[in-house]
Amino acid sequence: MRAVVCKTFGSPEELVVEELPSLSASSGQAVVRVRACGVNFPDTLIIAGKYQFRPEPPFSPGGEVAGEVASVGEGVTNVKVGDRVIALMPWGGYAEEVVTDAARLVPIPDGVDFVQAAATLTTYGTTYYALADRAAMQKGERLLVLGAAGGVGLAAVQLGKLMGARVIAAASSPDKLEICRANGADDLIDYAADDLKERVKAVTGGAGADVVYDPVGGKYSEAALRATAWNGRLLVVGFAAGEIPKIPLNLTLLKGAAILGVFWGQFTMREPARALAQFQQLLAWVAEGKLSPHIHATPPLAEAPAALRTLLDRKVQGKIVLVV
């Protein structure tokens, strides 16, 4: 089988495509024939050796795979050969085959294709967990989304609207903001041109945002926290800007505000039953047309390095999905 391989920690351009032996399933495992694989920001950190976990090279990046069960190991009863499934794993997805614990496979419902499936669970799963569980966001609350034109950003815009929030989308250019508007955003803020805090106050009539969804970090986090309402909640999703901000904690005291970490990967491992229920709900919404992943591009497996570079250069609107 072909796979995109990281042989040494570094940039996307150092990845290589190699022919590797086919995989086999041990007891409790399944081999999945990959049809599509989502490209996510953590993939860029894993190949650079900068993520929370650090696999030893050689390995393939990619943790969000949609495909068909090719074989199963002894004792596997929840899936069978030919089933359409999503496989979530720390790495290994940029390949023609993956092997994983069969118990962690998620069925793909009718009406959802492989590309949609590979674009859903990581971005929408992270976001649903953040908004529903961590922030306990209520209908009618004001949701500020930073980096709103990216993969998790557009997921937050769409889910925010579906959950009944007033969505304020913040992004770095007019064309990105138009994508946000097309996906349901109520208010738009170009934080490359506007003062983020003042614009949030202006569009909320001085009240501020009840919930801030922040996958960006850097200089925008503190400004967003200053723009929260009383009892506001700032969701720490990631640091796409590259800088981990240092927040003055007196702001949380003055606003009665909370800063909430969103470690979705740990949630899926610690609370697998609840995570599966959320997966099933998200996929049902996609099948019903209530959620629609915005696909930026669908390049072939061999173009994975270029896809990761596009993501690092912040030129992606929505999600890139590799098609195998």
C-alpha cells in the first residue's frame, strides 16, 4: 500500500510517499481501506514534533479517515467487511490502509459520502463538545468565533446557528468573512482592520459575547476575553497563530468569566459513550442537510505535503480532504 511518511520531524515538504506492506488485523482490530482523509491543523504539529504526543518516525500523519472495512480480527462483531466507517486515531491516516481498534470505528450513515464523513468528526466533534459540554451554550446567547473561516471556525459558525446562538464571525479578510456569512454568521468582524474588542461591543449593543470560540490564540485571545459579557466563557481550542497567550487573570474576576480548555481527543478516550452519541448526532445532521462541511479542496494522497503547506499558510477556507 502507498502511504505518506514522516521520516524526520520537520516541514510538510520533508514528507515522502512510499510503498509499504499491507496491514493485517490482530484480535479486536479492523483494517480500513481508506477512501478519504481529513487534513487538520494538528497534523502540521505532529510532523514537526510539537504536538501533545510525539510518535517516533517513521510514521504517517492523519487521524480522521473514512473508508470501508477490509478485514477484521478475531472477536470483532461490531463491524464486518464492506461496512462504511470513520476511523479516528492519533496518526496513520495518510495511507491507503489503516488498522485500528474495531470498537472505535463509527458507522457512516446513508446519505453521507466519504469526503463529508472525513470532514466532519474532528472539526464538528471538537466544536460540539466545546459548545455543548464545556460552555453549556444556550439558545439566544451571543457566540464570537475567532478564525471563523477555517475548518473548526466554520464548524462553530454552523453549529452555533443550529444551536440557536447569534453568531459573530471574526476573520482576517473580507473574502473569508463572506464565506462565514454564507455559512450563517449574523455579524462579521475583520480583525485585521478593526479593533476586535470595540467591534464586538458595537455589534452586541455593549453587552459583549457570552461565549468565545478561540482556535487562534496569539494577540486575539485577550482582546476577545475583554469583549465578553458578564459570566462569559472563553473556549481555548488551539493556537493557530503560533503564540500561546498569557492572559491577565484579573479579567476573569472582573467579568465573572471562565476560561475553559477544550481537549477533544482526551474527551473521546475518557468518555467514549458520550463521544459516540455526539458523533452520531453530527452525522445525522449532515445526512439531513442541517450541517454541511465546507470543502476547500480534495487533492490526491500524493499532494498531502502541498495540502499541509496551504493549511500552514492560512489559505484554507473550511476543510481539505485527501482522496485516496
